[in-house]
Amino acid sequence: MSSSKLPNHDLSEGHLESCQICGTEDLKFVIDLGHQAPCDTLLTPQQLNQEEKTYPLRVFWCEDCCLAQIDYVVPPESLFYAEYPYRSGITPTLVKNLRGLSSVVMEKFGFQPPDLVIDIGSSDGTLLSGFSELGFQVLGVEPTNIAQIANKAGINTVQNFFNEELAREIVKKQGNASVVTASNVFAHIARLGEMIRGIEHLLSENGLFVTESHYLLDIIETVQYDSIYHEHLKFYSLKSIIRLFDYYDFTVVDVERIENYGGSIRVFAAKGKSRPISESVKSLLAEEEKFGLYNFSTYKEFCERTIKAKHELQELSLQAFSLQKQFVGVGCPGRSSTLLNYCNMDKHLMPYIAEQSTSLKLGLHLPGKHIPIVDEAIMFQEQPEYAVMLSWHYWEPIVKKLRQKGLKSKIVIPLPELKILEP
């Protein structure tokens, strides 16, 4: 544990008034995206007639540690419920990056089979499958029913929320892990202190914790306001992650920028203070400073660009509506809920969102605006005038695939600046 005074990293539910990492109350307001329902609380037809809870969705920035963050904690059981519909294994680009982590860990840090690797928030086991195929022992921890898919695929997975108590149970049964991973999870945790203490207990001496999160620099640079939703409590810069781990017995020893989710940061934090620190850490900190990530003017510009992008999409949808041209969505990632609700895009302007036939979201409705989610076969049959790419951060391979399957619509890329791809 660092000698620095440890702020409270185990957040209570509800409104927050101080920085989630360093504890300062001097936070700067960035943008208000309105009151919104949690992005993955997709509704059944029956639930459309019931009350729908919404929560404030505002972003603030801490000048002291360079963490961007929302100021409201939604109860985790309302966000990550048993029927939570997210699977990591249906997006090809994501699958490639997640499975590739096993080779990185072996080559950079020398861990070898049959070392134990534990993934927190392991979804359908995609990340662990890369380690398992190389001969590592693996264990997933996943609170939703997606854990059952992983177990059926042969990836041993505990269906539970991760905490210190569960960490102790795992060590008793299986011993310490050499590597613990958390992909697209670390920014979601309200009780982050408890998570880090649990990871510290899980890891062997000189063990490695690898976390992947949306990267603040990419979010700002490419106007990813749609990556702001209640699951994401924090939007990390490297500076903020280093500050966080300084409070605990961990050292950030390496860092990579990766493609996941439109731009993510993969951070390698070693247990203890003995491992050497890679030049990549110093280099990325310098890049953050050069970009302006430590200056509030950068965030004011982000707000202005967000409002401009909103107005451009609204104008195009209203133009299509007035000309009686169909304007539909393609793909329904969590971020689509933020974008469509912030842009006031209801089912009159966007009659449906088309999803892959394997999606767990088919037959459900978007929170807030209640746009129905349908099989993409309907879109291919109807050939709407416009198809809005809601998974725009992966647009190139998706557009290529859609064209190969026969989609003739004009494809709208809504961010970072609106553009229309002619057929």
C-alpha cells in the first residue's frame, strides 16, 4: 500500500461529489447527456407498458489526476442483471484482440502453461479460450447468465460478482493465479478498492494484472460521446491509472493502445514494486500531454463537437422523414442507447434497429426511445434509403460484410463527423 492517503475507492450508490480516484472535489463539468435508462436494460414488449427508471448521465473531469467520470452510481444489479445480453464472442475484431492477449502475456512477461489465469467479467470465455488453447489453467468470473455459455464451451466459469470473499474462496480451492485479467470491466466497478484488494489476494508474488478499458484520449479525439453510459463510471487516461495503482501494491509496468471498442488502453500492472517499467509508459504519458489531455480546453471542444454531431444526425433523420425515406439503425451495442436517446431519435424517425440473427437482443426494444430490435434479414429485404451504423467504431469490416450480403442502402457513419457512404 502506498504511503499516500488512500481515498475511498468503494463508492456508494447515487450522486458523487468527488473524484473517483484521487478524491478531490474540484471537478470540472464537461457535458450533460440527460437522464437516461441504463443502456442494456432492453425492454420486452410487455415492459413497454411499465415504469422505466432513468438516471442522470453527466461527465466531469478531474484536473488533478486526469480522470473523466460520471457523477452517479447506478446499483450494479440494475446494470449487470442475470439476463444481461452482452457477449464478447460475436464481434470478430474484438475476438481477435481478446484471444491474442495470451501470446502477449507469454512473450512479454514469460508466464508459461500450466500457470493459472483468471478473467474477471469473463463473458462467454472468449479471452480465456486463447489461454486455454495454449495449455494454461483458466477460470472465469462472470455474474450474468452468459457464464453458462462459457461453461458449455469448456471454460470453467463461476457465476458471481467478484469481491474479496470470492477471491479468498478461489485461492483456497485453486491456489494463486499468475495472471488476472479484466477486459472492459475495470471502468465499470463502483467498489474498485474491493476489486483491487481481491486481485492482490488472488495473485502470486510478482503476478500480473492486465486491464483493458476505453481510452480517454480516443474518446475525446473521435467524439465518442456514445461510449458514455452508466456502466462506465470512469474514462481512464494512463495518468489516472498510474495514480490509482500508486495507492496499492502494484506498479504499472507496460501499456499498449489497442483497437477494442473504438480505441482502448491495455495496462499491465505488476504486483509489488520490483519489475522494471517499460519505455512505453513514459512515451504514452508524453503523448497524452502533447494531445492536450491535461488541459480543460480539450474537453470544452469535445462538448462542442458532440453537440454539432447530434444536430447533424437529427437534421438528416428529419430530412429523410419529410421525404418518406426509411432511416434505420444497424447494430445495437450499448453505446447506441446513449447516441439515440441523446439525439431524440424515436421509432417514428428510426422504425427499427437491425441486429445479427445470433444476437440475444432480437425481439427487445431500446431503452428510452423503445426502438424495436429486429433480425437484419428484414433490412436486407426492405433495402431502406439510409442505414445508420451504430457500431460505427468497427464500421469498415461491417460495411464490407453488409455490401457482400447485398445491402444497397446509403450507410451513415454518425461519428466523429457524419458521413454518408453511397452504395
